[in-house]
Amino acid sequence: MSETSPAAKSFYVTTPIYYVTAAPSIGSAYTTVAGDMIARWHRQRGESVWYLTGTDEHGQKVLQAAEEAGQSPQDFTDGLVAREWQPVLDVIDASNDDFIRTTDERHTERVREFWQTLYDAGQVYEGTYEGPYCVACEEFKLPAELLDGADGQKLCPIHQRPVDQISESNYFFRLSEYADRLLALYEDNPTFVQPESARNEVIAFVKQGLDDLSITRSSFDWGIPVPWDEGHVLYVWIDALLNYATAAGYGTAPETFARTWPADVHLVGRDILRFHAVIWPAMLMAAGIDVPRQVFAHGWLLVGGQKMSKSKATAIHPSQVVDHFGSDAYRYYFLRAIAFGSDGSFSWEHMTAIYTSELANGLGNLTSRVTAMVCRYFDGVLPEATDHGPAEQALADQLAATVATAEAAVDRLALHEAIAATETYVGAVNHYLAEQEPWKVAKDDAARGRLATILFTAAESLRAVAVLHHAVMPKSSQQIWDALGAAAALGPLAEQRVGDAGRWGQLPAGVTITKGASLFPRLADNDD
Ligand code: MSP
């Protein structure tokens, strides 16, 4: 894929769109940070990338939150989006290319057209829905999956809150007709649903057979009006899922849509896997649109063993963490400390430990030692490596292997493995310095060539680390790039190809090295 060809297919990555019921939490920001690393990594491969996020604003759950706040749902969502959901993207340094709201006209009009087309094609029929519904999930539940609560109440297995019993005249989508085609999709495209545990769960679910899906609601009106029957609104999920297509130009900008669609990866939490891996592809099949290439389900951030949640007051706002550690450390921690695809627990203690050992004492200390020594012993001019021997070659070889490992890991969305590979390499460079002891070599005037070689080797390693970590820690990587004086010789950091980062000897002797501000300062003991 080439960035010079305007017609090249974009690498299209999405987050779920977030319910605007309250402020964001580190739970919802988790998906956005992961998507951002993937988007930045692919940009650094020279691909044209489209990274989408946004907000899900219709439905009963948002309506109830607005009512509790004493506002109309439109005013309520306008306020929260402007005050919270858009600003948080800067807080976590997200590089999204677009932000879609399901109340945008570009979305609502296309959604109506989409469902009118399916209605006209006989894919929708009128019936009655009777059964349980969880407003917190905005999901029709199967009686068999409910938990028993007190007084014979039935509880949602995810929220452990009572479900509503609904009995409404609705319209239904013929989802049951798509089970075989969906199973064939999973069979023919083993990476369509990932990781494997998610894939197995989806296959087992569809093998049980699918019920038709109720796609309208008539007991409230906060939603997109059904085009053929204005007394109903569309069920929030079948409106929300279409955001991925409407934001990419479906129905309005055919050339953009052709360049962007199908999405390369939809990132979703495991709680919303079925919507994306079952209902969404069936909707697209019914409309004759290509299905996405992959749905990847990540795990939950847990507090006390349970999904962190606003309703249980266990949610932490991203700013609370970023104010203390900075946005780079925030991104690094969540992507490095939790295996992408598994659940993980956040704790301040764990984050402090990782920050101190891997960032402050690891990468930060390495950068400041190397730049300080080049300044002190070579007046800030990077010397030539005249004595490249086995120890240096071992680091060069390890770097090449690190880049290959990281690239393959990102392809599998094992984001934590890519970061771990770079972190291991940083450790190896620190180890090299500890063994070579340049501060002792510096005392021997006859060993200038050796000293030059050691410092060149460490600086060249840092050059590669800046490229490898750029998708994870854009600000600190830029600081490293600046301290190395790399831009003058190699160009902007963002234009360095990640696949080329392992080629040894790119930073030329003679560049001006400066000792910048500390990358990861010591944490304040008490900042409240
Ligand atoms: N609005 C729907 C998604 C529609 S997509 C067409 C929705 N919104 S949500 O705000 O409830 O959740 C959005 C995403 O945030 C989900 O992927 C969910 O898994 C993720 N997270 C919310 N809390 C989370 C944690 N505590 N941990 C990890 N991710 C979590 O569902």
C-alpha cells in the first residue's frame, strides 16, 4: 500500500461508540488508547489510515440519564460530548481522524435509508416482542442467561441488575436466516473474530440457532424514527452499528466509502462481541455490503474482580491518572500491563511500580545517561563507532529481532507483546552500558575509540527505540528524537518506517546531541 496513491485502500480501525450517560472512565478510554496505538503503528508503516471513534446517543439508557439530569436528551448529550467526550481524546493523546455522533444528520439520514431498503427487500416484518431486556446493556436477553436475584427477580449477568419484561408490538429483522452464512464466514475467515476464545464463543452461540431480532421500540421516542412507521424508533444497536459505515461515507461519498470500507478491525470489549460478530455482519449481508475484516474483543478493566463501571462508582476518570503520570505513561501502562484480549486490574500501586522500573529507571534513565555522556565527553557531537565488535553486533542483531517480533505482534493485535519486545531491548541496552562502563573508559585517553563506539551504539539504539515506541508514547519518543538531533539527519520521527527501524547505523556521526528535560520525572510523593 502506498501513501502516494490516493486510491489506495485505507487501513480502517474503529472503537465502539460510547454511551453518553456520564463522563468517560479509564474503562472506556482503554479501547480508544488501543485503537490509537494500532492507528499510529500503521501510519508509521506508510499506510493511509482512518481511525474512527465517537458517541452513541440514542436509546433508553441515555434517555434515562438525561431525565435524571433534568435535561432533554439532545441538550444532555450535546453538553457531555462537548465538556467530556471530545476533550478526553486530547487528554489521552488520541489521533482519531473523525468523531461521529449518532445524532449527526450524516448518520441519522443514512440509517433510515439503510433500514428502508431492508424493509423494501422483505428483510423486516411486524410482530410482537415479549421477553427480558437489560437497559444497561440495551440488549434483549435470553431467559436462560439470566441470574436469579432476590424475591424471584431476574438479573442481567453483566450488570447484575434486574431486567425489564417487555411486551411490545415491534418490527423484526430476519436474523435467523443468516446463521449458516455467518458460520461459513467464521469458518472461511478464521481471523474474522479474534482472539480464539472470542471466536469460539461466537461460533457456539450461532450454532444454537438465531432468533429474529426486534429492531424497533415504541415505548419511548429518543431514537431515529422508523421511516415506514413514525410511531416507532429504531432499536439503538441497529442504529449505532451503522456508524462505522455512515462515518466512512456510506450513502453520501461513494469514493471515500470505496477507499475506506471494509473496516480492517473493529475493536470491541467482550461485552459487545455478539453485536459486532453476529448482528452487524448479518445486517451487512442483508444489504449486500462487504463485512468487516476483523472484530477483535478485548477484556475488561476490573476493580475488585468486577468490570469497572460508572453505575457501581468504581470508574476513574482518565484525567486523574494522566495528571499524575502524564499521557505517555498512561498509554504505556494500559497497553503494556494488560494482555490485549484478557481482563486486567488497574491499581495505582501497580502503575507506580511499572512507571518507576520501566519508564523512569529504564528508558528515561538510559536516555539521560547517553545524552549526558555524549555532551560531556564529545561536546554534544555524536562520534563515529570505530571499534564495532561482538558486543555491539549482538545489540544490532537483537534490535533486528525486536523489530520483527514487534511487527508480528501488532499484526496479531498482541499489543502488549510488541511493547514488551521494545522494553526488553531497552533493558539490553542498559545492560550493555553497565557492562561496558563508558564512565570508566572515559578516564583512559588511549581508549577514545572504544568510548566513541559505546556511546554511538547506545545512541543508535535509542534512535530505534524512539521509532518503535512512537505509536505508544508519541511525546517521549519525540523528546528522544529531538535530544538525538535525529530530525536534521533522518527527517521527522513520524516519517520513520517502523519496518526499517532495525537497520543498524542510521544515525550518522556528527549529529548534535543535547540533554533535554527528564522524560519520566520522579513522581511527587504527595500531590493532593
Ligand atoms: N454504545 C455501545 C457500543 C456501540 S458500538 C456500535 C456501548 N457503549 S459503552 O460505553 O457501554 O462501552 C463502550 C466500550 O467501552 C465497550 O467496548 C466496552 O467494553 C468498553 N468498556 C467500558 N467499560 C470498560 C471496562 N471497565 N474495561 C474495558 N472496557 C470497557 O457498549
